[in-house]
Amino acid sequence: MATVTIKNVWKYYGDTPAVKDLNITCPDGSFVSILGPSGCGKSSTMRMLAGLEHISAGDIHFDDVRINDLAPKDRDVAMVFENYALYPHKTVFENIANPLRLRKADDTQIKDRVTSAAKLLEIDHLLERRPHELSGGQKQRVAIGRAIVREPKLFLFDEPIAHLDAKLRAHMRGEIKHLQRQLGTTMIYVTHDQLEALSMADYIAVMHDGELQQWGTPSEIFNHPVNAWVAGFVGEPAMNFLTCDVVGEGDGVNLKHKNFEIPLLPHQARQLNGAAALGTARMGVRPDALDISMTKPDEASIEGEIFVNELLGGDLLVEVELADSRIRVKTTPEFVGNPGETCHLTVNRDKWHVFDAGDGHAYF
Ligand code: ADP
């Protein structure tokens, strides 16, 4: 187990920075997810942690040991990749045992560790099979087993379940989280899938374009995104954004749009802190922070026209056309309203957000 400290770390490929001044501290025993779209620098960060890529600038410490110049084999980390990289001609037992054989561990220790890892992963009945006789999920467990037997300080998982089908992915999410809890080993888990990060991690580092956007618990990232980029990336269906005029001042500030004028709550007006002078801002509201009805509930409601209804299992997603955009509302399948009809939306103002129209930072 180890506390992992990434301090002012940069990665350059030629003149191009792929990771820019990254600062993250992963507490000992925690499950940390690095989340971001393709190309944001997640794998470069992992590879620097594993020692597969040179650190261009900055320092990485495991506890109080600076590991910048340590060879991969001396870092005591175990990696699991999306491609499991199993030896096709070796049995499951020998695939899992491989790192211990490389270390010249004795046979009794190998047998003990492989058997207990296989039991933990519920693949102990498959030990004599070869990889081609396994399903995708089973192969991934073998790759994880191979990481576990090393009893490393740190697990690095790089999109380990991205290629599995949706049902198996959902199952493996729970399995990996449970496993990390049981072992108590610090885990850094890279993914582009916000649902994976939200459901598994103790802390999430959201990256975009080589830069850390936000560090926080899943609830902080989801409920209090620091900018419009994080707000738009995290959450499915995605947050709705509408550009509004900011009118009024002091405690009496309204967001004004062609379809509505809604007052901010007094503490929210204060958080805007004079930005009203800027003229416009971006309102952000998640589909489940809107109520929809066919009758007008009050003056601050938003009038629109139903564009389409989509039934998503237990929820109904209604897409509503406004003067210059469409927004999506999550409601129940009992909602009665058809495309083309006028509807009214009410914003839950405890759950909405206002972002700067320029740099996108969140006022609240
Ligand atoms: P992610 O894992 O988030 O998809 P990467 O860390 O793989 O992102 O890549 C970050 C950026 O660095 C991308 O623009 C990518 O094209 C670039 N990059 C990654 N590896 C190399 C490399 N070996 N040489 C040059 N550029 C690279």
C-alpha cells in the first residue's frame, strides 16, 4: 500500500505537452479514477507511474520515495490493461503464477498465492484451462489475478473492462471495487467512462486536454462541477446548457432567456458576485432537476414544445424545443404529453448551476 503523490508533473512528446502540470495525491488504500476523454493524457500518466514513460518534469512519490528514476521492476506496481496480454500456450495457473516464477518464488508460495487469488476471483475451477477456453470476463479475471499475486504497493488499471459487453462491464465494476476493498491496496483506475468512475472510485481526477479539471469524490464531481466542461462530461443523460442574460443586481438577479425569466435564490445571486455586469452566463441544469407538466405551474416556468419522448426503461426522457435550443427532461413513464404539444418546465433551483459565459467556471 502507498500514498501516491504526483507533483507538478509534465509529459512532453517532442514539443507537445500531453500532461500539463498535474498535481494529485492519492491517499493510501484509496480507489482513484482518472477520468477523461480519449487523448486527455490518462495513459501517459499511468505509464509515467509504471515507469514505462519518462517523466518530463515534476516528481512522483510512492510514500516518501521519489520514483522518477526507479526502473519499472523496482516500483512494486502491478498493471492491468484493456488487452489482457495472457500467454496463449500457458494454463490459467501458469499465467497467474508468471510474475512469481520471474521472481523465483518457491513452489509452495506460488501454489498458495495463485490458489488464493483464483478463489478470490472465483476462477479456481478454471486453473487448468488455456486462455482460448475462457470468456472475455474470465480472461480479464486471470489478468487481474496475475496482478494480485504480486501483492504490489499499487494497482494501475488502464481501461480494464472497456471492451466487455455492457452487462459484464456492470458486473465487473462491482467485482473490481469489492476486490480493491478486500485487498486494501491503493488503486489508480483509468477510464473514459464517467459511470465507471462515479460508481467505483473514492476520488476522481477529471482530465481534459492534459490538464486536471477537478479532483473530488464522485458526489462532489457530480453535484458541484467546477466548470461547464466537467458538468457536461459527467452525467448521463448530459446536463442541459442555455445561454441567458443576467439581469438585476444585488440579491435580485434573474436569468433571462427568450422562453423564461427565473430569479436566482438570494445566496446564488451573491455567488454571482457582480458578474451580472458581464451580461450573459450559461445556465446548466441536469435532466432530473427539471419537472415537466402540461399546465402552467407558475410565472417562473419555462414554456416549450415537446419534440420527442424516449422511454428508457423506468424513466421517460422528454426532449423539449425552446426558442433557440432543445433541452431534455427526465420524468416518469406516466407523463402524458405528445410531440407538438406545449409543455411547461420548472427548474429545481437547489440543483441548477450557473457558469461563466467566457471561461466556463462555475459560480455555483
Ligand atoms: P488518453 O490515455 O487519455 O487517451 P494519452 O495519454 O494516450 O491519452 O495521450 C495524450 C496525448 O499524447 C494525445 O494527444 C496523444 O496523441 C499523445 N501521445 C500519446 N503517446 C504518444 C507518443 N508515444 N508519441 C507522441 N504523442 C503521443
